[in-house]
Amino acid sequence: MPVTHAIVGSLLIVANAGVAVWGFIAYRRNAPPGDVFRHLLAAAQTLVIAQATLGLVLISQGLEPGDQLHFVYGLLPLLAVAYPYALRGEDGRRNLLLFTIGSGLVAALGIRAFMTGPH
């Protein structure tokens, strides 16, 4: 199970970094990113929920990360996924920016979580 957690974590970083870059480019060009972007965003956000769930399963099995700070970096991405939904409005361009920033934060937090994982 720890290997699965590491693989999903890697996918989470790559997917969210991809969404963040794509969203930033679309925002700067003032162009809607399209349906494929929305599907990738949904997949990236689903990976965040899957990763948190796997982490909880590992905790229930008695496995702990090498550093307690891992829990912070493991739970904050859930807020980074939920917060743009709370802030979104009618302005599609602003919404794009919110979700882009959220995905960038998730990718950065995922990298930090890897640094505080098992030793």
C-alpha cells in the first residue's frame, strides 16, 4: 500500500502541475481552456481525494510518515481543491484563475509531502 500511495502522489503532482500550467497559459491568453482541461482538472482533483483516502488507510494500518509535518502537506491539498469551489462566481476567467492557483498549490504541497514521507 505505501507504494500505491507514492504512485498516486506522483500522479497527483504531475496532473496538478499540468493543470496549473495549462490554466495559467489559457488565463494569460484570455482564452477558454476547453473541455479536455476540465476533464484533466476533475481527474487531478480526484487524485487528491484518492491520495488522502490512501493516507488514511495507511494510518489505520499503523503506518506513520517519517515526519508529522507530512499530515499538514497531506491535508492542505483537500482545502486547495475545495476553496476554489467556494469562491467561484459568474466570471469564468476568474474561476479559471482560482482553479489554476489551487492546482498549483496542490502540486507544490505534493512535492513537500514527498519530502516529509517515509524515511
